[in-house]
Amino acid sequence: MKARLTWLALLLAAVAVIAAGCGGDDNESAGATTTSEGTTSGPDTNVNGSISVLAVWTGEEGKNFQAVIDGFKQKYPNVKVAYKSASEPATVLSTAVEGGNPPDIAALPQPGFMTDFAQRNALKPIDFMKDEVAKGYSPSWIDLGTVDGKLYGLFFKGSNKSTVWFNVPAYKDAGVEPAKTWADFLKNSDTIKASGVPPYSIGGANGWTLTDLFENIYAHSAGPDKYRQLSKHEIPYTDQSVVDALTEMGKVLAPDNIAGGVSGALQTDFPTSVTQVYATPPKAAQVMEGDFVGGVIAGETKAKPNTDFNVFAFPATSDANKGVVMGGGDVMVMFKDNPAARAFMQYLATPEAGVPWAKAGGFASPNKNFDPSNYSDPLFRRTASEFANAKEFVFDMSDLQPGSFGSDSEFTILQDFVKNPQDAQATAQKLETAAAKAYKAS
């Protein structure tokens, strides 16, 4: 779910270069008209040439992305697009850059990789399409795609991680409704527990579910400004806002709140944390994870939408933080600047680009102009709309941090916190010690 790699690992990766055909033709005929300021007057559908695109998407996702490419080719019939998938695109791309043969365009699973490539002068800025991006994307997304004042990344596909998926009959039996505030959420959980069902299913065997839970609580309590500061380690993990968030997280992690208790939480992987909510009888009443939970429910259980399962937005501790959404996304970047590559990037910035994938399912567009009616699943339509129209969007914090912390030591520390959820102060100190070490080394 979170394929993170340290750049040390990337530099030590195998030195094989991407297979022939990955590079594009830099001598295509002129595409969009370029002004004296270097910006374009709009895409030229007569552009021709060939481009290569690399991303992680395989199987059904690869098929859906190919449908996106086919939509582009209908508009730009003279451009050939060669798509290749890689399970670890950042590793493959690092090797390709070292070998001088990167693809024209690639999708990266997190902004940190984009920043690193940009700072190594491996990427081409996409400032030529700033105006188009501004029309469809909130400032939060534009900031995430910007490095040193230049726009390098376009977020094409994303996920809303600020969602709570619940067992409808369990909620009805307890006599509770989806909560809009954190205080009501905790109160409802006590009521659900009194009805005989543990309120929470925790997939603690996968550390990323715990970082997601912390990040959601932190974003909805400390607010987006503090969140961004913490993600850059501009404030320490010993800040009172972190201690407060861990204290609230500890209320969730009380052993009698969790399906299977402490040992159950730490032995439960993400898919099981979903399916056990919809077992007969349910082992828990709800699971707090992203919009992709719906796909697990549909694919691995017999639960039906609305009657058996439903979803609501992660509750905030105050009105000031309502509408904040934490999530992730795939960022499209350009390694080679040519008319065909520019045309493809400009196409991906339009609402129409994601329509085929949205209709197939499993795709949420960060573009606020994307028509929600394109989502075939009504529940996904709701979560995707909240995602695109968020009052404030913050990116998955652990994906923005050094891998040795965000996908390593932080996992272990929060798993230890599950064992002792009353120890917020000590846990904050452990997080700070590990974070300071990781940032110093990065």
C-alpha cells in the first residue's frame, strides 16, 4: 500500500537501464504555441511524435490507465504512447536517470520522489500549464507539486484517507448515527461497546494503518498548518499538539475497544481489519481507513452498500478543522520536454482524462472540476467529491518524510504504542528521537 524506498536504496539499485523504447523523440514537430514568457496558448491537437510513460499500474489498474491513454490518442491521433509498468517505479527511474534514458513521463507514488528528482535536475518543469492546473486544482495540490518555486508535478489520481467505514446493522443495534464531531465519535464508540460489539477494527500488523490513524487525528485536531510543519519536522514530535493527538489516539486503542484486543490488533493485517467488520456476527463495528476500503468490502465480503456498509467523513475535534482531508496520490512528472509530452500532461490536467477510469472504478480525481456523476459507485462518489473539494487537503505525512522514519521506525513506535496507549508523552519522545535522526541523515 505504501511502497517507500530510501534514496540510498535507490542509488544502490541495479544498474540496468529501462528497456529500449522508453525514451521519446525530442524532435517532434511543434505542438502548443509558445509565448515569449515560455507559457503556451493552449494544446495543439495536431502535435505528433511518440512518448513513453512509466507507472506502477498493472492488471485491472493498468487496463484502466490504458483507457485513459486511449482517450488521449483520440484527441491526439498523431501521438504514439508506449506504456510500461514497474512494481517499484522510483527504483527503475533512478536507474534510468543514471543511465541517461528515462521515460518521457512517469507517475510517482509520493511527492518526496518528485522533489528528489527535481533537485537532481532530472525533471522538466511544467510551468507552461500552470494556468490550466490552477483552474482545476486547489492550492494544496499545486503546492505539493511545486519544488523551489517551479511546478513539476500534476496529481492525476488520489485517495481520500479521511473516511470511516461502518457496519450498518451494528450501528442500528447500538442506536447510534455517524458522528460529525470527535467527541460524539468517542461517545458513540462507548455506546457500541456497551451493545456487545468492539467499536474498532485495527490492522496494526501493517504499520501504515497506524500512521494513517495518527495523521487523521492530528490533521483534525492540530489543523493543516501544524500538520504541514510536523511533516517537514519544523516542529518536534514533542510538541504539545502531538502529545494531545496521541492522547486521543490512545482512547481509540484501549484494549477493550479493539477486535481481538492488543494481540488481535497487532496480528491483524489491513484486509482482515476490513473483512472482520462484515463477518457474521461482526467482530467490530467500524474501520478507519481510506476510500479503498470499499473495494475490499465489495471484493471479499457479501456486504451490500447502504444496508450492510456505509461511510462517513473522519470527524474533527473542532469546527475549524471540519472539511480537512488527509490522503495520498500519484503525481505525474515529465523527464523530457517535447510537444507530445506536453500535450499528454495537459490532457491529464483536464477533467475528461480520468473519466474512463472513474467509470470502471477505483479512481478518485483531485480535479475539482471533475463531474462526480462519472463515479459509478454512489458511496465512492461521495468520498471522491469530499476529496476533490476539501476545505484543506494534506498529504499522507509518512509519505513526505524520510523513509527510515515514515516507513520504518515510526511503524514500530506506534505498534509499541498499541501495547501501551496511555503513554502518549513517552511515545512522542520516541518519535522525536527517531525523526531527528532520520532528518539529520537525509
